[in-house]
Amino acid sequence: MRLIYFILGAGVGAPLRYLIDKFFRAKYKFPVGILIVNTVGSFVLGITQLNFFVMGFCGAFTTWSAFMLDVDQNLQNRKQVTLNIILTFALSIAAITAGLAVN
């Protein structure tokens, strides 16, 4: 049963991440969508008791690989890469801290 919850969570998280990222990439050069999903996913992890649905959802919704791909593809734009790294880490840490405080 745990595996089913995990799969269901991932089945919701991955398409939602894709749609959010696609929406924001059409509007901005900066990877706003990935920044949003990583921040929101961190907050969700903070406010919830870990269960297999949440682990599946957050694991598929948040994305280290897309974040690193954005960093790698924009290495020539050091300001953007630096801002992306700082914002991703700072906002994700702040979000999980806020989520834990709410919980």
C-alpha cells in the first residue's frame, strides 16, 4: 500500500512541476518555475508529517536535476546563475523552516 501512495504522489507531483515550469519558461528567461516548485515543495515537506504520498509528491514535484541543468546551461551568465543558486537555497531553507514552524 505504501508503494501505491508513493506512486500516486509522484503521479501528481511530476506533471504539476512540468506545467508550472512550462508556464513560467514561456514568460521569463530566469528559471522561475523551478524556483517556485523547489520552494513550495520545501514548504510542503515542512508542514506535513512525512507519509508516502507526500514523499512521492515532493520527490517528483521538486527537482534538483532541473535546477542543476539550469545552472549548467547558463554558466556564461554568472549573475543569473549566482542569483539562481542563492535564491533556491535561501528560499527552500526559509520555506521548510516556515513549514516546520506552522506544523
